[in-house]
Amino acid sequence: MTSTTPQPRRHGRVRWWTYVLLAAATVACLFPLYWMFIVSTTDSATATEMPPEIVPGDNFVHLAGLVLDTVPFVQSLLNSLFVATAIGVGQAVLCALAGFAFAKLNFWGRNTLFLIVLLTMTVPTQLSVIPQYLIMSWLGWVDTLQALVVPGLASAFGIFWMRQHIIATVSDELLQAARIDGASTWQVFWRIAFPIVRPAAFVLGLFGFITAWNDFLWPFIVLKSPERYTAQIAIKALQNSLDVDLGLAMSGSFLATIPLVVVFILVGRRMVAGILDGAFKG
């Protein structure tokens, strides 16, 4: 009898159809951006043509200049950059701090307070607009950028995200050893816990940055002066009440999208690594 040695199974082989699916998903994700660019290089009629135009035109420079002449678009981009950066950094630090408190500190009412935080996630954003506007009016912050920054410095989802990540990655023994060495609660958080969860905090901050950059409803309500517009409100200002110039609007939208594309190119790999780090730990 001849014994047959079982052949080792090949792991990690990628089938051809996997590449086809990935290519199709990539095209589906990039096509809206490409179509936005097509319309922004031609005119409004291109958006309704059948069959649709798929070749860029030569009108982008003219429409981009018209965008800059119609509204203070560069200032709006700077305003959006300031607001989004402040919110992203604030959420990364403050939500990590709150998550650390809920995960590792023992205090009266901890579970009840955390439940209240989770319940706020069930409240639609639209319901908070009126009381939030009244608070901003009472503080004298209407038509100011701090009215956009301060309410967005922390989020219930961010606190939940960081609490779960800290529970999974930061051991109680490590924190106890730091306390035995004389570290205060702040030192334990800043020097031990936060460096461990920094990838998750970075991802949370990036999500906060993107959300703040794309936010329209709250800035549209609270901002009045053109010099304080964010990018999304500046795009709205390109349209009048009677007619919508799709070429002009798409040109402004494309200009407002470029910074997000640059951010993703620069930190996209680190963002994915942070998400996977939180997925596989614990």
C-alpha cells in the first residue's frame, strides 16, 4: 500500500473575482466624485444629458474663479478647517478622558450616568437644535465659530467608543502599579492609558473632523455673516432661491471635497490601522 501524504492547504490565496469585486466597489465609491468634477468642468446642462457626459470639459477654471468671486470661499475653507480640527482634537482627548472615567474609576452613580450618556444617542439631532440655539443666544455666541466648536467637543458615541476600547486594552494591574508608584489620576490617564488607546482616539478624532467638515444644519442656523461661513454654507450661498446653477454648485462642492481627500491620503492608512487595532484587541 502506498500512503498518501495530505497536501497542505493553501491559505491566503486571493481569487480573481475578489479583485473584480474590489475594483467594482472602488469605481462605485469614486464615481460620485468624478461626476462632480465632470459637471464642475462643463455646465448645468451636463447633469441632465442622456447619455451622460463622461469626459471633463475645459470650464473648471472659470467656474472655480466664479465661486471665489461670489462668496468668500477661501475664508470659508479656513473656517471649516479651524472648526473641524478643534472638534477632532477635542473629541479625541475629552472623550478618551470621559471613557477612562467610566471604565476605570469608581464613583457614585457611574453606571447611571453612563446610561444617560447612551440614551442621548437616541435623541435626533434636530430636537436639540432649538435648546442649543437658545443656549448660544444666552451666551452671546450666535454668529461665532465657538458656537460650532464647543457643542461638538464631546459626543456620546465617542465616550462609548473610548470606554469600550479602554476596558479592552488597559489592564487594571498596570494602572494599579502606577498608583503604587505615586502617580495621580491625571498622570495615570495621560502617561499610561492615553498612549495605549491613542490609535482609537486618533480614529475618533478623524471621524469628528469629517463630521464637522460636512455639517450643514447647525452652521446654517447659527451663522449669519458671510465671513464666518463654513464651506458647506458657502456652497449653499452659491444658489439663489429661483435657480440653481449646478455647474457652479458642483465646482464649489468639488473644491470643498479636495481637503478631505488630501486628509484621507495622508492619514488613511493610520485610520485603518487604528480601526483594526480596536477590532482585534480584547
